[in-house]
Amino acid sequence: MWRTLFGVAWFVWILDLATKIWAVSALSNKPDIKVLGSFFKLTLVRNSGAAFSFAEGATIFLTIFGLFVLGAIFYFSPRITSQGWAVVLGLVMGGILGNLVDRIFREPGVLRGHVIDWMQLPYWPIFNIADSAIVIAALLSMVLTARNIPPITKVGS
């Protein structure tokens, strides 16, 4: 299962990085670009907080929390026996890595960097691929939980 988990994480991370590089170059000097009228727009934002602009300016805390979650995923990943849960953890890991790279390496400085957000829906905060992966992971984890699929099946069960 680790191949699935790390494969999904790598894919999300690279896709997030590539789209953020594109967004910064293509959207920096432009107002909102309407893709589907006012339903879906491309709007570049540099976010110093978490989702919904929660915890603005708490980049160091968010970085430490992200590293802690990554550590937990690495610790438990060899025990995962469910393909679905491997995908969930891969989505979470890829999403965390995508936003963590921004927090560590982007302006205004190391461990104070702003996350690049660029997709906008009505009545929803502007987001990125990493955020999307984490939300999809949450939804998928609810489905797996509702179907009573455990992440780790004990030997002999």
C-alpha cells in the first residue's frame, strides 16, 4: 500500500507545485479571469493563514503542525492495509507537502511564506490543488468510515 500512498502524494505535490508556478506567472498582473462566468474564476492570492484565511500570520505553527502530520503518516504508512485509506493518506500527504513548500520557501521569508491560492468558487475561499486534495481526502475518509473499512486490518481478522 505504501506505493499507492506515496505515488498519490507525489502526484498531488507535483501537480500543486506546477499549477502554483503557472498561477504566479500567468495571474500576477491580471484581475480575476472568468472561466465559467462568475461560478469559477482564477484569482491569485498569497495566503498567510490556513483555509478560510484562518490563523493568518500563524505560518510557523501551521508548518510545525504539517510536519507533525507528515511524521504520523510516515509512521503509520507501513501498517496500512486498505487501498482506499492509502489514497486518503496520499492525498493528505501531497496536500500538506504542497502548502508546506510554500510556507518554507516563498516570500516573505523562510517559515513565513505565503501559500499560493488561485481557484475561486462563489461563497468559498480561494484555494489550490493541495487544498482540494485535502478536502477530497476528508470526503473519501467519510465514505470509507461509513462503509466500515478500516485503514489497518489485523492479521488473522
